[in-house]
Amino acid sequence: MIVGIDAHNLEGNRTGVGRYLANLLREWSKLNFQFPRQRRGSPGAAISNFQFILYFKNEIPDDLPKSNLFEKKLLQVGSTAKFVHWDLPRAAKKDKVDILFCPGYVAPLCYKGRIALVLHDIIYEAHPEWFNWSSRVDKILLKWVSKKAAQKSTMIFVPSEFTRQEVIKYYRVNPQKVKLTYLAADLGIILPPPSPRLRRASQSFPYKGEAEKLKKFGIMDKFGLYIGSIFSRRYLPEVIGAFGRLAAEKPDYQLILGGKDYTRARNTDDLIVRENESLGRRAILRVDFIGDSDLKLLYSACAFFIYLSDYEGFGLPPLEAMSCGAPVIISDGTSLKEVAEDAAFLIKNNSDVEEIYRAMKKIVDDANLRSELIVRGRGQAAKFSWEKCAQETLSALLNA
């Protein structure tokens, strides 16, 4: 079976879709399992009977897993729209792929072969007022193209039951073709459990040498953490306000926000400057992008990780934080609670600065609660596996 893959999200700095695809490829490169093949009555299909053709737009990354299963093709197209809707389908047709796997919300509308589409969420359809539209044209095209792609696809993969129900509700597709495959914490992020001697519930630097490494971010002692793009639906102004109250009581604590700011009207950096001026120190810090090696360090060293949102398709950062032993604070809703279950501290009202402040303070002050959340979080993260996700995805592709 030949599986064509739109791999352009692996190029450049990887977030969301790129990291999802990178984890699937890593697992597909090393697995050796057999699937029950329900079509055509054949007894089964081994992983070695698959061929993957990875189509790239501008460059082929040099960190891809080495495997004879993967053939890489560079189409050298500047425009993403042209790549997706013109060059990609032409290449897939020429290579006679059995199914085209499109991991990033859209698929070529002119392609007449079988398509497997991945929808990580459909916030642009369910709540367009919350989505970060780059232009009016984008606002029209993304909604239209994504919906058309979903309706014509042979199969749709989603990362949570919440997203599955959203896709069925808004796109009115056959529920049987919407396949749930849970994601997992990035294997490159997960750390071994720290020893009790080094990881005390009250401290912020559990590993030797961390303090020096974290100084490049401006972190001087204990800190809270947020990782993810900054959108209005993620309540960073409220988080900043709540932490400002905590920082006024605890001058040895800081908060670092890792992610680009897309809020526009409510500029996050301006809020940070004002809060820091009020506190008289650099209590709150922000950087646009954090690489995997630094993510490991930040997740494992933070006093707490906070991720509030009105809408998430899955919520990978909280799961990554749990896998590294961080106590996590999340919203009580959408996919976040589905993924975290009882392993996180839940916020009922994202707009309530007082409730957010109390959650931060309780975790910082209550060593028993903190330790309990760390243990529960690691246990919850262990339930999710990229190996399982990769196997279920490939099995579904086989029987599409």
C-alpha cells in the first residue's frame, strides 16, 4: 500500500501539526506489527508492505527518521496554497498513491483519489470569533476548504471525543468515518522520574545545573509556566493578573510565557510591562519560541504549569507537562478535562482572577497537593502512547 503524505509542516520550526506528524513518522519507522485486513479477504498486512511518500514544499529536513519505508520528494513550491491544491495532488496522482494523508486541516480539493484528513480542532468553524484570521480571504477560504475537504475525505482523524462530536455536528459527515486517535506527550519531551531527594515538592530546580541553564530566560528562582500560542480564548491577561497577586506575596516566584502573541487588541507584552513595573521586578517573562531541549527543562523545573482555554481540540502542552512531573492547572471543559481527567487542578471560571490566583497559591503552598498532582499527572500521561496512535492510524488507513 502506498501512502502519500503532505509533509510540508515538518519544515522550519515545528509546532502543532509538524510535531504530530514527526511523532507518527518516528513510530511508523520502527514498528513491526500486523493488521487484520478486513477488505478483500486477505489475512493481514505487515508494516513492511507499506510505502510512504513524503511530499515537501521547500526543503527536506535532515532529522527525519531513517527508514526504507520512506521516500522523500521535494516539490520546491513557494506558495503553500499552490503546493496543497496543485502540486501535491499532481504528484500523488503520478505516484499512484492508494491514499493521501493530509495532517493539517486542509486537503487538495481537486484530488480525486482517497484522502485521509486530520482535523485537530475546528475552532474556525465552531467559534470563528476566537480564531486568529490572517486576512479576510483566509477567513473565507479556510472555513470553506476545510469543510469541503472533510466532506470529500474517505476518513477524518481527530484527537479527542470532543473534537469528534464537533466535526460531526458542524460538518454533518458520516460519524463512522470520523476516527478518534488520542495523541501523546512527545517522546522527545518525556524525562525519567526525578529522585525524591532532588525533586522536593517545594523546590523549583530539581536537577543539578538547571539554575544556570534557566538564567538565559531570565529565570532566577521558582517559576510558573505557560506554553502555547497566545490567543484571547486562553486568558493570559487573567493569568497575568492572578500571578501578579501571587508574585506580590512571593518575591522569589516568576512566570514565563512561551508562545507568540496573537491577541492584537490586548497586547500581552504591554500587560507584562505594567505588571512588572507594579511589582518592581521582572516577575513575568515571555519568549516567542522554545525548543524541545529547553521545553524538557522548563516542564520539569516549573512550580506549576497553567493552561486555560475556552476551546481546545486536544491540549498537548498540559499532557507534556504532566509527563515531566509538573503539577498542572487547566480549564474544566472541552478536551482538556477529557485528556487530564482527575490529574489536574481544574478552573471552573476562566475569567475569575481570584479563582486562578487561589489555584496557583494552593499548589505553591500545599506540598501534599503538589506531590499528588505530580504523581497523578505522570500516571495519566502514561495512558497515552504515540505507538498506539501510530498503529491505530495506520490500521485505519489500511481499511479506509
